[in-house]
Amino acid sequence: MSIHIPVMRERVFALLAPAISTPDAILVDATLGLGGHAEYALTEFPELRLIGLDRDTDALERSRQRLAPFGDRANLAHAVYDELPEVLAELGFSSVQGILFDLGVSSMQLDLRDRGFSYSQDAPLDMRMDQSRGITAADVVNTYGAGQLADVLREYGDEKFAMRIARRIVAAREDAPFTNSARLVELVREAIPAATRRTGGNPAKRTFQALRIEVNGELDSLRSAIPAAIQALAVDGRLVVMSYQSLEDRFVKQVFAEQTTAKVPHGMPVIPAEHQPKLRLLTRGAETPTEQELEENPRSASVRVRALERVAA
């Protein structure tokens, strides 16, 4: 297995370091993937304990092998990140010092053809991050009505031609159900006006993003997971979130703003201590990769990093 260097690794751990370098610190990697962030954390912070979550059983097994040298310092759980409170309770922890979310589809999922995440190669229309349960992208494409499909493409893919694509899908599946990605990619290409196809990369990108989010319930999980993660932070604990598409980043930005703003009338000259926010932002807006990072890892191009710290209980 080739070792993938995680996106913005040094910056992410510079943000987390003040919290997870303390004795008996616990870091939750809520999106474990292939364990790149986890391995780096356990190596660089020798007293750190790690709790790793992932819904993908294949990724979890690969990470288990990768992190085996760290013994009982690493606890791995087959769970979606919105199940964080249950995982912590089961392990007997009420709070942790650090939490990391690296959202979106993993490099392994993109690279493994049979997972169906990539629009650049023909594969079964699956797209489940957890292949042990749930609907597939084929189920969505073959059973949703045109209006429901268009809503998914518009909301999760920001697709301007959502209804045109949806209607063509519904008409085409009358001949035969969709099973593989190549046929869907070609249909999307034909549904979009020629002038639009000439810019912005593969026209199927937005459709595939939307289907992936729908299949995995990513935004619904995130809406529960981020507030739960904030609740689980110990005082001086830090949360870092890496987003790769605008819907995720907008939600994280909104929650972080709400949690770090005093709930008092605007213009109040002195804010009483009891009304001071219990969290503070660590990043000014969203941080993006450096030019060097972009050269070394083109997949980092869309990442946006936001972080906050708990300053009071």
C-alpha cells in the first residue's frame, strides 16, 4: 500500500499541538481513512492516545494494520462521525483534548475503481463509504423521481442544469437501469449545453458529488457531528475541520461563528463574564493550502481549514 501524505498535515497539527501535547491527551480522528493523520499524531506526540472513527470497513482494517505498532494507544471504531458521543461514552471518556475532521471522500475511495466514486473511470454505481449498509448511487439514480433527483443535484452539487439532467436520467432508465458510471457520465455530458461543457472540467463532477453526499447522508451527519464534537471538547481543547466543498464549509463557518460570538445586544460596551463565549476562533476565515502543498498534492486544491478552541467550561 502506498503511503499518502495527508493534506495540510503540518498546519493541522500546528493548530492541534497546544492541546494534544499535554500529558494524557486524547485526540479523536473522526475521519480516520487510511490513518495518515493518526500515524503522524501518534509518532509526533508520544504520550498521546488516539480514538479513530471511520464508517468504511476497508479503510478501518488498513488503518488497524498501519497503527498496530502503537498498541493500545490507538482505539479504532466502526462508526460515522455523528456517533462520536456514543463512542466516547463506550470508552469511558467525557471529554477530549483534540478532534479532527477531514471531510469528503478519501484518496483510497477515489483510487479503488470498484467503489464507484470517480467519474473518470467506469465502475459500478455504488459510492457508499460503508459498503455494509445503505442505499447505493444506482438506487438513487434508478428510483428517485425527476423532481427529487433535481433537488439532490441542485442542493448538493450546485448543478445549474439539475432538472435537465434529472429528466434525461428518468427517460434513459426506462430503456435500462443505470448500473455503471460511464453511462451516467455520458448522459450528464450530453444534457449540459456545449458552451458550458467547454469550461470547468468534467461536467459530471457536480452530479457525482451530489450523489455521494445523498448516498452517505454526509450533511445530515455533519449537522449532528460538529455540535457534538464541540460539546466533547475539554477546556483548552481544540477542534480542526477540513472541508472540501462549499456546503460543508458554509455549515462549519456558521456553527463556529455562532459558538464564538457573545449572546448580548449589539454594541454593548462591556460584556459580563457569564455572557462571554466559551470558544474562540483559531483561524481567520478559512485557511487554504500553500503553493508548495498544491504542487505536491493537487487533491488539496479545494480544502478549507477552520479551527476553534474551548476557553471555558
